[in-house]
Amino acid sequence: MFFNPQTPLLMILFFFILALLFLLAGMNVIALVFAEIGIPPQYILSALFFTLAGSFINIPIKKIPQERMTDEESVVFFGVRYRIPRVEEPETVLAINLGGAVIPSLISIYLLFRTGLWIKGLLVTSIIISVTHHLARPLKGVGIAMPAFIPPFVAALVSVVFSRHDAPVLAYIGGTLGTLIGADILNLDKINDLGAPVASIGGAGTFDGIFLSGVMAVLLAAFLT
């Protein structure tokens, strides 16, 4: 007979502390990534906060009429389950995600101006656009989704090939802008057929792709150099 000497309250406290430690470790990794690409130290905490908090904020842009909304409550894509919000009106709200689109784009543009890596940045981004556009799939009821772990590996490898010295910066620029443009923006014409209550640019199925592409690509590029 299995016997657990810990009370339920202590077990809950243990798992809460464990989850908190993982969260803090992840935040520390992200902060190190921002430092690696040259974000001034006094702005790292703000960039970290707005990126993570902004992932929950979708800014509506327009409403797109739909003939029929999906009846599903959730869908699974590459092992990830996405919950579909319920709405009464047969329309899709097109929005842009603050943490998954706006902030990464602003950081990438800042890095391009600061480093002057316009040509190499454009080349790396173009390659990632091609890769992510090929990987992205319209997901009924959710929007555009894609596997999150392939783009960062490609971004890191391509960045190292173009410039070992500037690889982390190029990896972030290409990983974020390439994923955003290739997966989301170039698939906006498919929104009319998705039956999704909300289609968020840089959110839902692609926030993890954009976010992980930027963070993981920098870490991989730094490791490879």
C-alpha cells in the first residue's frame, strides 16, 4: 500500500514552489537573452515584463463576417491543445497580440537600427519567412498554428552561417520577424475560412512560435558560436 507522509497542503505548497522556481529560471533565461542581443540593462526588466504580460493582450483591428463558426470546444495541433472561445455572432475578430507581435517587432527594429545589419537581417528573415510559411497551417476555430521548435533551430543555423559574431542578434531578428510574417501575416487571406471567433496576429498558435523562435534562436546561436 502506498503511503505519502506529506499532508495535501504541504504537497500543494511543494508544487507551487517548484512551479515558481521554474518560472523564475525561465525569466532569468529570457533576461540573459535580452542582454545577449544588446538590450540596455536598464530596459531588460521592462522588455521582459511587457513581452510576457503582453501575450495576454489582443488589440482588435477589424471584424470579419463568417458564414459558419466551428462547433468544436478545443483542437489539438502538434500535441498542443488550444481552447476555442465561444461567441454568439458569426464573425471573426482580427487582432494583433501585444507580446507576440508588437513588442518583438519593435525590439527587432531597434536592433536593426542599432547594429546596421539591414542586409544580413533581411536575408535571414527571408529564409525564416519561407520556412514558417511552409510549416504554418490554418486551424479551424483557432487561427494559424505551427510547430514551435523548428524555426529557432533554422534561425540559429542560418544566422551563424551569415555572421558568427552577430549571430545572436540576427537569430532574434530573423526568428521573430520571420515567424510573424511567414506564419501570420502571409496567411491572413485564410482567416475567412477558419470559423474562429478570434484570429490574433502573433497570438494563439503562433505566440509560442514567435516567442520561442526569438529566445531559443539566440541561445542556440550563442552556443554555436
